[in-house]
Amino acid sequence: MGYDRKYLVWALAYVAMGMGLGIFMAASHDHGQLVTHAHVLLVGFVVSFIYAVIHKLWLGEKAALLARVQLIAHQAGALTMISGLFLLYGGLVPEAQIESILAPATIVVFVAALLMIVMVLKRE
């Protein structure tokens, strides 16, 4: 499976997760997870989908090792960030404790974005 398809599968999983959370919030009239919902859809779905398009249209299977590192970094960072936000906005873990998880997760997602920029710039 190419990186374009891997990112597409991840994107579709995030859109299902985000929509499911949105439907749950609407049905329960509890919108406490709005920030989590937004991050699932933006960092998870939208960014993964954009990365899928970049791989499909510009990168192909070039830079396979860097592409693998970037995919793992983005997904690990995104999943950790989303999980941390869910715990925070669900009132399950205090902000002071979850910061030590959220901050590195955010940095990992940012580094993954920088790696994507490097791959695009290296493409001939």
C-alpha cells in the first residue's frame, strides 16, 4: 500500500471518529468535547487527507524512509494529541498533568509537517 493510500485510510478513520464524536455530542447535548472534535477533524482528517493528496500528486513512492518516519510521526502525534484532549475536556485528567503529554504530541505533529515540507522541497 502506498503512502497516499495509507494516509487516505487514516483520514477516513479520523472522519468517522470525528463525526461519531460530533453525533454523540449533539445527541447528549453535551458539547464539552468540541475542542477534541475539532482536532480529530482538522489534525486527523484534513491534514491526513492533504498529505494523501501530496503523496499521490507530487511525491509518489519517493523518499520511502523519510515518508515512513513522517507518517509514523504524524499519526503518533495526532493520536496522542486527540487522546490527551479527550482526557482533558472529559474532565478525566487535570490540565497540569496532561500538559506533559499534549506539549510533546503537538511538537511531534509540527515536526511531521516540517518533514513533509522537506520531502516536497527535495522532490525534483
